[in-house]
Amino acid sequence: MKKITFLLLTILPFIAFGQDVVYDFNTDGNQEGFTQGGMSNLTVAGGVISNDTWGGSFHQLRTPDGLNLVEANYTLLGIRVENSTDFETWQVVNYDAGSTAAGQGTLVDFTMPTVTDGSGFTDFIVAIPSNPDNGGTIDRVGIRAKGTVTTGTLKIDKWVIFNASAENIVTNGDFESGLSPWTTSGPEASAAQLVTGNGGGNAGRLELNATTTTNNFLDNVIYDFGSVQPAQTVSVSFDIKSNRTDLVHQVLFETYLSGVKTNENTGVVSSLGAADTWETISFNKPIANDFDQIVFRYKLRQNGSDPAAINGDYVDIDNVACSITPAQTLSTSSRTSFDFILYPNPAKDVLYIKGLSAISKVSLYDITGKLVLQNSKLVNDGLDITSLKSGLYMVEITNIENATATRKIVVE
């Protein structure tokens, strides 16, 4: 497929405050500092970095280290991919500083469906998991196969680390302001306790005062957006420790609309590898329904078949980071499909739009389907929306390949 350059930037990644980090692979033979694991035929040609030779398992493709990006600002990885391998479950990796060991960093899963070689590229925008070991910075980011690729070719046309701050929905996630607003709930749960955190400081503890017969929780406070949120994806990372390895841990996101609970969105189910040892759990959870409030709840699960906790057992939680990131594209039309991000959402005055493709037109429709705003030019990735009334709108984006994608936003 012919290479199309979508951003008028230098060939090398441009790293500066407020800028995205962009790798275009536009110079044959120049890997732009990328390294690999288990991808021995990594080559750059025709504006694409690719590999068709696979060794071992958990194959990795990594940016250079030393990025030194502020983690709170650089929250999303965008890649334009043609995955004609035989494997579709991959992970985004936020590596420990100076390390290439993905298992020591933090990871979140995403799916890259397999396609026929030469069928075209697809854009994926995935949340970068928080890595508490790096002190609030990103050293390098990569992708890893969650298993073994045996055949086929992985081609990447563009790699972008987006500067797009996410909205944290957890209050006092590091417990450094004390216990408030964290509370426990459940018939066997003692009152929440403050204990020593991961690496010092504070953590919250859920301790049991009897053998568990049902679920028990450590709850944060409801986060109120003040307006209706369209379907979103929640990105979660937290540290956890327990005196038992066999207990079953889970996260719930309860959503509300106009004061009525609309859903309980269950996150990953995990057990721990070692007793009294801090581990980090990170994942993404799509929220399919609209909502205006959401709450993070840690759940010590007991569904009858799970091992029961007994009097004195405990679970400690620390460094809870839980943020809202854009939902997946609602619709696309093109042999080369694309995705984009909108923020903030809700928006006021300016709506920012970013993607891996250059944008040729932005159209906004109100809830009746009426076209209320159309613009073919963004200023610093921003669209002036001061003329719009408060409410729910559908945003339709058209890129320079004439593909379209849509997303809902709320204007305050």
C-alpha cells in the first residue's frame, strides 16, 4: 500500500510540551530508535516498519527509552496497523525506566483483528497504563503479543503517543490525604484502615472480621460529571497486596444516570502471585451505556465457589488511578479504517480532536440530526464550539482519505 504522510512534522519524533510524539518511519532503513524482542526481521521500507519472522513468544516492539514524558499528559497510544499475522491479542506496555522487560512494566490488553496481507491499515487508539514505578513519567512504550505469533506480517504505518490528559475519577487514590472518602461495605468487612503503602506513605486496607459468605468492598466516592457522558472506556491501574494468594479480586464501576444506577461494569478477575507482596493490576474497561456519575469499587469476591476469607484476612490497595478515555469509534467506512480522540468531554468553548489521519472536515449534528456546525480547519487541534448550546451532539470526522467516523460529545 502506498505510504501517505498525514502530519507535516519532521521525520524524527518531535517531543515538546503540548506536542504528540510521532514516529512516521519515512526513511528506509531508519528504525527511529525502535527495538524488538522476538521479531528478528524488523525492517523499515516504504514508510512502514514491519516484521515477518517470529521467534519465541511475547514478541515486542518498543520505542526508544528516555522519552521522559509526563504520564498524566501522555495517556493514549495510537498505531496504524495491518496485522496479517495469525495472532490478534496484544498488549500496550508502559516499561519500567531503563528496562525492556514487559512483564516488569504495566500492561493492558487490546485486540488487533487479523486481516489479509495487503488489505489495508486500521487505526487503534489504546490507553497507556499507568506505571507507578516511574514516578509519574513515561520512559518508553511498546506493544507485545500476549502469546505466540507463528506466521504472517505485522506492519505499522504510524505510531503516535498522544498528549491528551484524561479525567481521573478517583479521589485520594494514593491515600496520602488519609482514608476519606474511602469506606468499606459488606457484612464481613471491618471499617477501612490506613496502613503502610507501596514504597512508603499510605494505603487503604479492607480487613475481614468473619468468614466471608458474600462480596465485600472498599469503595471510593461517586464522581459526578455534571452532565451526561456518552459511552467511554475507563483505564485502571492500582497496587494490591494481601496475606492470601487464593482470594479473588475484582473491580466494579457502577454508573448512574439522573440518580438511578444504570449498570455494574465488572473489571478483570485476578488472584495474586505471592502473599504480602505488592503487585500492580492494570486494564481497560469499556462502559457501553450513557451516564452522568460513576464510582470505583474494589470487590473481594465471594460467589460461593471462591475461596472464603476468614477473620483477620486483609487486602491493601494503593495508587489507584482510574481515568476516562475515549470510546471506540462508533462507525467507520473505508478500506483503511481510522479512529480519533475527542477531549475534553464534556466540552466548553474548544473541542480538541486528534487522530492518526489528517482531518479534512468536522461536522456536528444535534439530537434531531440537524447540522449545526461544520469546519474544515482545526486550530492547534481545536474546534471553536462557543456558538453551540448546551446538549448532546454527534461529531462526524472525515479524513483526507474520505473515511468517516463518529462519536458523541456533551457541550456544557
